[in-house]
Amino acid sequence: MAEDFAKAVEDGLKLAKRIYLGKDKAVMTAPKPPSPPVQGLADYYLPSAPMVYAVISDPGFVDNPDFPSYQPHVYGRCDPPALIPLQMSGVDLEVNCYGDTAFVQISGKWRVHCVMGSHSCDCRIAVPMGNQGSILGVEVDLPKKSYSTELVGLEESKCIEKIARPQDGGFMKPHIFMLTIPQVDGGTNISIKLRWSQKLLYNDGQFTLTVPFSFPEYVTPAVRKISKKEKIQLNVNSGIVTGILCKATSHPLKETKRHAEKFSFLYESEVLTWSKTDFSFSYSVSSSNMFGGVLLQSPPLYDHDQRDMFCVYLLPGSQKSTEVFKKEVVFVIDITDSMQGRPLEATKNAISSAMSKLGPEDSFNIITFSSETSLFSASMELASKEAIERAMTWLSTKSTVEGSTCISIPLEHAYEMLSNTSGSLPMIFLITDGAVEDERNICDQMKKRLKNSGSLCPRIHTFGIGSFCNHYFLRMLAMISRGEFDAVCDLDLIDNRIQKLFSNAFSTFLADITVDAFNDHEQIEVYSSCIPDLSFESPLTICGRYEGSFPDTLKAKGILGDLSSFVMDLKIVRAKDIPLDRVLSRQEIDLLTAQAWLSENKQLEQKVAQLSKVTCNISEYIRMVLLEKNKIDKAIESSGSQKVKKTDPHKIKDPLAPRKTLLQSLSVGFGDLTATAENIRPGFEQQKLPDAAEVFLKATSDCCGRMCNRCCCMCCIQCCSKMNDQCAIVLTQIFTALAFIGCIECCTLCCGQDGQ
């Protein structure tokens, strides 16, 4: 999909050469890519900042809406449509950082400068997001209409008749959200507001924010007289520490306010060209040692859960003088046929890099699995140079094999190998791209084993590749064992993200963390059943809810890397100017969804759905819709409703109600057993437009109120004694399509070609 998008942009830039911008003004030309592009053509044309594109199917419409060029008419159509980047006339970036979470809002103005004023085109918005970005909303303002996104429950979504095509709303890549606005007139000015959340990176006591903000030259208006104002507003509220030190920034920010744990910066300027670099900012905390605290806050009025919120945070500090744990590691690797190519090669590279970081006192083993299990060694091996070389040679001979995916047996083998460890931190790394039927049973069995294992039981760190594996199973497996979970759907990121998972686990220095009041206080609910370990590579956040009064004092306890005990007092403060419900919502939704999946609890599902809607976060139990509102004059609004026939009361609709279009599902889902069984490779999860039969089912279900396993039209006729207009229209479309296919096949048989 990304390659098709890049080709469409390349075609659009070539097509844009037709645009004449008037006397003494340059003609818009396509940029010359590097030769050859270092990152490849697809990456070169992918958006590196929010962009808007004119979707061009008929090249004859491409022209300056103000100065017609009267160029020769272009015959034919663009299939697939070309994408011409629209010129931008203003951009305003606002970032609010709270701890390790950032809320980003970009407001911009674009103009449909490439379509005749007498014609219109669809406009496609592309929103690239930063680290672990999550889209929160899009608002579009046009002279006659406005559009906005909204989240609705699954039941409500079933009543929405209009369904968007995959290319009109969804993720082109996991970090790039796309949305299409239909039929915008040539010459129209478009105002757009984009909102998303993302995470700050943490390293050596320093937080770093990076926001995609690098605009290509061809979005700068060629008319020099147009004012081009660029504005960046940054607000940081750490909420946890004082003595913050700003380290680096990509743009010339001016400090406008500073108070204890809060500070603000502003950059505003008239520019000749838009920003050519991503916006980045980093700051460090003053403490070099580990520290932590607790934030408390009452829920907002719109929150369905009116219990108070709490957030426990632990930061490792900038100094790494504390000893990390000695490690015993078992790598459990899926080698079913679907892992062929890049997934398996990237996994092998990451494991090779990780094993080189093991010390001589550490030990390891490798297990590969498909329908059968293979072990590098019958017992754990010390991580000597010679043993690592033998292991990598053995792993290099392992290629993908046909067969089903079986996770329970290799996981049992790994657990047995680590069951008698002492003086070290046992770790299992499970890497897979598939789903299995006995996932809940695996979690239940592991829960029982871990409960009886005592302190420093095996940590199961899980990594999912693609969307066919069940991310919530892998998350739950990591959660119950104090491990970490990560997943990628972009195959280019496998190596980097697996290595990050290994690095986090290998730098663990505080394990078996407990907070004294959590076990003794019945009114406190912690969303994570087991508190994960603390690593030098990442801060730790624990969230939950409570009723009544919160304890006045709190202590965090754990075991350090040298196996000594650790106790720390946690400072308790009331969070001010921090929307704690929004900051914690992404973590809360992910944890509760995993619990809802495991327990099959409908009440938890409803709780997640409500939380998603009020915080605008995508989840498994909601769908995103595009709302279209007409800007109607107040006099017309008060003139009365539309005339509707008395014989058709079901068609009475509020003329002022926004029109809704249901977007494709944006969530990752709960795995795909069929795709796993068929060994379909990750990266082939292309979304498909609902076929005619599915559309027909939806139409007839409105008529008869239920669906039947028999022919839908027969069901409709038998239940209603007639077919409604919607059924007849869809039936006509189906039969027309079937007739066309039959015609093509007939022509191919008779003439040897498709009707030519």
C-alpha cells in the first residue's frame, strides 16, 4: 500500500507540471529525488509531516483555478488516481507534554490549487505520527461543509449504512493515518485540525520528543506574496520532578514561562519555506538516582467511572551504577512458513546482537517451533564466545517449515529449563506471528505455575509480528509474568524493536516490585495484576482507581540486581493541570482489553468502549465514523423540515443531522486463526472493500430484521412479502456485475482477448 501511495504521489507531481501560476510566477514542478534515493522511492514520497493531496482521476481537470492555462485536453483517466500535494499557507503546532506522554495538535491551511474552479476532487489527508502515536481526531472546515471524526460503539456502527473504502480512512502504515474528504471544489481553502498522542523516548535520565514536521518543498506556495506563518507552542508539565533542564531543540524556541515542574516555549515566524526538519525537544531530570512518587486526581464529570485515579511512577535516574541481574535466557522462536523472509531474518539478526551482550556468567538456550519443537541444547549453556558461535551457526541453519503453530509445548520446555534457577533473573523471549486456539488455556496454566514459583520466577517477554497474532494474548502472557510486550506491523521495524525489547529486559535492575498498600487495601484497583520490573532503559508507570481515602504514606519494595532488598518512600501529590484521565487512557485501555479478552467479560468490554469514546482513543470495541455537516443558514434551519410522504415514515430524517460514514476498523483485532493455519505472511493484511454479498446482507437485514443462512433475497421476500428499494438496487448491481464478468469470460474464450 505504501508503494502504491508513493507511485501515486510521483504521478501527481508529474501531472502538476500542467499548472500555470500566472505571469512572472514559476510553474510547479516535481522535485528531483536523490539518485538513487538512499531510503528508496516509497520512503521518499511518504509524508514526513501532515499533508493533504488532491485525488485526481481525470487529468483534464488539473489546472490553476485562478489562471486557466488553456493547455491541450488530456484524454484518459488515472487508474489508480494520482495524488497531487496541496500547497500549504499556514501551520500551527501545539504540543503538551505530561511526563512521558505528549498530546500533539497541528492546525493548518491548504488550498486546492491544482483543480479547475468549475470541478471538484476528493482530498486525502495524511497524518504521520511519532513514537507509539495514536490518532485522536480530525476536524476539517470548508466554506459550505465541515467534517469531523467521532468514535461510536459496535452496536451503533451496525446502523450506519455508508461504509468508507479502505483507502478513504485507515492506516497506510502503523504510524500514518489517512482520511479522505469527498468532493472539494477547485480553489477552495481548507482548514484542518489534527490531534494525536505519542510517547517520549527515555534514555539516561533524558526524555526526548520527536514530532513529524518536515515539509517537502513542493507544498510551499509558489506565489511569494502569500504570507507564510509558522508557529510552535510547547508546554511541558512533568508533574513529578523539579529541577528540569532543557537539553536540545530543533527549532529556535523562546522560553515564555517556567515554574517548578512546568515550563513553556514559543516559536513564531514568517518564513520563506516551511520547516525542513522534524520538531524535536529533549529535557533531563535533575536526579541521578532512582526516584518515584504518586499522582492522585479526581475523575472528570464525563467519566463513567467516578472513582479517583492514581498513578505510581518510578524513574531509574541517569546513573547506571546499580548492578543489573545475572541472566538466564531462553529464546523461543516461531519458524512456521509465514515467518519466511524478512521476519525470520530480522529475528535472527536481533538475537545475534542480543547474545553478544550476554556476559560470561549468563546462560542461554534457543528453541524453535512450528508444529514440532527443536532445541539448540538439552540444557542451559553458559554464554561463552564458543557457545554463542555454535548457537548462531545452529540458528542460521533453521529455515521456515510448513505446519501449524504450537506455542504451549515450546513454552513449557522453556519454563522447565528455568524452573530451578537461583541467583539470577530467568527470562523467556517468545517471538511469533501467529495465533493459536488454546491461548486462554496457556495463560491460565502459566498463572498457576508462576503463582507457585516464588520470587524471581521466569519473566515471559513477548513480541508479535503482524496482525495475525493475538496481541492481547501476548500482552496478557507478559503481564502475568512481570514481562514486557511489544509488537510491530511494519516489517521494516522488526529488528530495531526486538533489539529494544532485549535491551530493556537485559538492563533490569529492580525486580519483584510491590507497593505495600496495594495488597492490603480492598478499595484500590491496580490495572496490572503484576507490577513489571524496572529497567535502566525505561520509566515505569502503574495506574489504577480507588474509592475513599488514599493511604498517607506509600512504600515501594523490590529486589536489586545484587539480590539485596530495596525499599523507597513514594511522595504523594495531587496532580494539578494534568489531565490524568487522558494521560493514562492508552495504557488503561490496553490493559483492560487484555483482561476482557482473557475473562470474556462483557462488562469490561463496555467499560473499555466508554473509556475509548470519552478519551477519543481507538480500541477493539468502538469504530470511527466521519461526520459531515452542512453549514445551513439560520433562516433555512427555521423554515421547517423536509416534506416526507406519509406512507414512508421510516425515511423521516432530521435534515440538520450530520451524515455518517463508517470507516474501516482501525484496531488490530484478536488474531487470525485462519491466516495462521494457512501460513499467510505478515504484511499481507490488506483491507478489502465489503463485497456485494456483504452489502446485500446489510441491506436486507434492515428490511427483515434478521439474517438467514439461505439466500438473502429469499429471506427478505419471505419475511416482508416484498423486496424494499434498497434490496432491489443492490440485486441489480450484483446481477450487472455477474453479467459483466460473464461477458469478459465469453470474449476471452471467443476472441482470445478482453473484448478487443
